[in-house]
Amino acid sequence: MFGGICFTLNGNMLCGTMKDGDAMFRVGPEQEAEALARPEARRMDFTGRPMKGFVIVAAEKLASDAAILEWIATATRFVGALPPKQKK
């Protein structure tokens, strides 16, 4: 979808890798400002129109398992509360 691999939880987008090595995390609209306050995160914006509730984290800031797991946990808190997607 974004030139990388996307991971889902109950059919809802959770996180993914980008072709440049950065990663995308779905943190939800309520946690977006807090996530963007972290220096390693930036707004997810490919077309000049930001995707609400999504952030991109620079690859070099995800060098440790702990850093990756922290972002996955943040995304899982939001996505895990969403209803499962119905199969089409």
C-alpha cells in the first residue's frame, strides 16, 4: 500500500514498513498529538493531506527492539479497541 508491508489486527491497519525503511503506526486521533510531540515521529502525509491518527517514525529511531515494541504497543492500544473488520 505504501511501498512496504502492512500489518493488521482484526482486519484493521496497525503498522507497516515504508520503502525507505521508516515505519508507519496507527496511533488514533486522540493520541496523535502526543505521538507527534516525540522527536522521532512526523505526520503521515503523502499527498499534502495528512492521514489523521497515523504517524511515521524514522528508521534510525527504531534501532532497538524496545523502541519498536513501544510504538507497536501504542498502536495496539488504539487498533485493539476498534471493532473487527467484516470480510467482504
